[in-house]
Amino acid sequence: MGIRDNTASAMQSSDLEDDSRFTTDINRIAALGKAGKLGRYLWHWKYGKDGACAAPALNVLVRRAAKRLKIREVGEQGRIEYAILRRACIQMLHEWMSPHCRKCNGAKEMIGERGILVQCDACQGSGVRNYPDEERIDALKIERKLYEAKWSRHLRDILSMITAEDIEVALIANTQIHDDEAKVVAQAA
Ligand SMILES: [Zn+2]
């Protein structure tokens, strides 16, 4: 596994998804300024709990996804497709914000009938929610056929755009946190 894969799986683990550890720190991470626009909005929104960053994050994401997926808001058909794209981006931001299994809440296990912990059967112990196709189809307001032919793939692309930004900022932030810790250790010595 490369460093990106490692970070990706780390980001999905429940330890790092415990957003509280970022909440107090995020505004101290000056290096966040070195990150891209979308990554900064995403981080301030998710880990900094700054709801005002949701709309700008969505707008930047829609513009980038349109470019990537070659969707142009031109003509009747283009406008319809662009509206679907916007709903697709909203859905993927929602899934990225709320990745946890709804039954165990990301804990991966539940207290069974005999009072001992058992693996959560809703997520098979992954702690991650598998968003059902029906929910996505409803959110996008499209026919299943169109979803299967095109949008399920587009959704994956959009989610990987979000995840890539998230990871990039994590790498930048980690570097600074390490540097800061090194400084603290040096000062204490
Ligand atoms: Zn679960």
C-alpha cells in the first residue's frame, strides 16, 4: 500500500473519524492555507464544524465535477444534467459527512442479548454505512436505468474527488502537527 492508500484506510477507520480530535485543533493548523480551496472548505466544515463552509464546498465541488465529467450547463439537456450533477454532489457530500453505520454508529459491535459484544450485523463489523442504491436514486431524482448506466459511476468519481481532497489536507495537517510536536519536544529538552 502506498501512503495515500494507508491514509485513506486510516481516514475511514473509526479512530480518525472521531471528529472531536480535530475540532479544537483545526484553527491552529496554519498550514491549512497551503491546501486547495475545496480541501479547506471541506475540512472547516467537517472537522471544524463550520456550517458556513458547506455551500462554498458544494459550489467548488459542482464546478470541478462538471469539468471532470464533461457536463456543461448548456441547452435544455445540459441544464437538466447539471441539476442532477448538483444533487449528486450534495448526496456524496452527505455520505462523506455521515459515513457511519446507523445501527452501531460506527462502533462496529453491539451489545448482544447475553450482554456480550457481538459484531454489528448491519455493517458486518465495518462500522461504515453502505448507502443503498434506492436512496441515491431518490436523492438524484432519476430513473434506475439512468443511474445504472451512468450515475452510479459518476457518484464514485465524485466521492473519490472529495476523498482525495480530504486526504491531501490530512497529509499537510499531519506534517505540521509533527513539526509542532517536534518543536514542543525540543523546547522541553
Ligand atoms: Zn454497524
